[in-house]
Amino acid sequence: MEKKLMSRKKPTFPINEQLNKYLQTYNRNTRIPVSYDDLLRFSGSIVVYDRHDEDTLWVRCYYSDFEREEIDNSLKRVYLILHSDGRSEHMDFLNVDAIDYCTFGNSKPFRIKIRNVLNDNFTYFYVKKADASRIYGLDFEHILSPNRINFLVYKDTLIEEHIAGIPGDVFIKEHLPECTDRARNEIAKQFVKFDERCTLRLLGDMRSYNYVVIPTHDFDHVDYKIRAIDFDQQNYEGNLKVYQPHFFKENRPLVKMVSELLQDTSVEQYRKEERSQVAKRLITSEKRFRMLIRCMIKDRVSTDENVKMLRRQLVDFTRDIRFKRCKTMGHILKTALDFVKRNYLEIE
């Protein structure tokens, strides 16, 4: 069942001129002093294990002495560009503690650990090969979700900030069994809303290791949010189930919890709440969304076979014949979100 949901490995799609202009307009396109290919020149590596001595699928990279200093300085400058004004006077207070590389998944990212030597605070950012579909996914997340995304693109290199949280698979295995009844109800609610949001914006492959659970302590309880961290599968697959997290076996403990704790009327209420929030964000970000979706309509981020399959399934799912006229994935996404916005305005 699981193997049928996803097709083979997704290819990388280049950034076209129109998308590049969009990135420049919204200050996503910035010159940076290091590229993805520069980091591939490591001379050795060792496996990184977690606290349970299990392979994390990351390796720690080592570089020759004559390259390490230049790479460290470049990465510290990238950090300052991403999080500050890019000025170099603060570089002396920063240290590159680790450069890790992951061969698992589509993007094969580098994870950079930056530490402030004055107080030992540290954070991460990621260096990846730029992929048009991933960039669309990142910016649609910025526009349509309650979260904001900070990233930079320069030529064929993508820089992403780290999204803090407990990986979904770790949370399900280690934290969920210890949650109170109230917490489990809250998590079930948030999974319903997360599932609906992914379906509406056609963000696929939200298996448990592709999102994080974020606990937030309020004055008398703990709130939970679920947030996507992987955006490779924005509008690529033709199977509609790929865009619905509840169909993935890795999420079955959460799906079971929803069915046990929430009544059907509550599930539908939470779905309507999420559809309304997405519609409101569309309205308030109309200019930016319109410019981005125009880029995607004219772009090729999937196969013709996937486009035909997805539009056919969406006609069956929504009963909206407008999907039959869609020629590209961008057109499908615009039609889907127009459907959400139109229903919201009619109800209002």
C-alpha cells in the first residue's frame, strides 16, 4: 500500500527566469559567498549517531586545512546574511561547530551548526541544491500557513533556516505515550488541521519524519502545533492521497487517536476552521500569491502523466469540473485554492 502512494524519486527542476524575478522582488535572491558544490569537496566523514546510538543518516564532514578556514568564514557570513544584516564585525563571535551531510531523500542537504562563542548558544541552517518545486513549496508555506519561512537562493544553491521542533516520528514514539488526555485531544485537533492544510495547498509526502511537533507552554497547559519541514513534494505526484497525511502508515498512531478522541462533527469543524484561515491568508496576500502562482502555471514541476492523474482525481474529490481545464500543476493549485476561497466568500 505504502509503495503505491509515491512514484520514484522526484527529479530536480531548474529555476526559470520568471521565478527568479519573483525571488528578487521579495528579497529571496541574494548573493552568498559559498555554494552547495563548494561543500561537496569534503575529504572525509564519520557517521553521526543519536543518543540511542542509532544511525541518524547524517555524516560529519571534514575538509583539508587549506579549505576549512575559507569555508568556515563563508558559512559564518551566510549565517549573518540569513539572520542579520550581513555585516562582518560579528563574525569573530561565531564558530562553525559542525558540517553534516545527508544522502537520504531528494535534497541531500548540508546541515551547518553555528555557535556563538560568547554564550554557547547555537543554531542550524541548511545548504541545499536549489529546486524550483521546493522553492514553490517554501514560499506557499510562507503565504498560506500560520508559519513564516526564512530562506535565500543564489544560482543553484538554496539556504534554509532551521525549523525547531520534535521530529514527528520521534514524538510519536517517545512523547505521545506520556501525553495527558488533554494533550492528546489537542494533538488530534492539530493533526486534523495540518492534514487539511496540506491537502488544500497540495503539499505531499508528509510522513512523520517530514514534519515537527512544537509544544508551547501556556500559563496553565501546553499547546501543540504541527509544522512541515520538508517541501520537496509540492505539486509533483499525481496521486491525491500523497497530499493527505492521514494515508501514510507512519502517521497511523495519530490517525487512530483522531478517530478515538474526536467526533465527526468536531473533525469537520476543525477542517472548516483551517479552510477559512487559508482563504483569509489568500485574500490578505493576494498580490504576492498571484505573482507566485503565475510563475508556477508557466513552469514545469511535474510530468504530464501526474498532471492528468491529479486533475482527474480532484474532479472526483471536489465535483468541480474546472480542474478538467488544468494543463499544469500550477494551474491545478490555483484552481484548488480558488475553490477554497470561493466557498469561503459564499458562506461569509
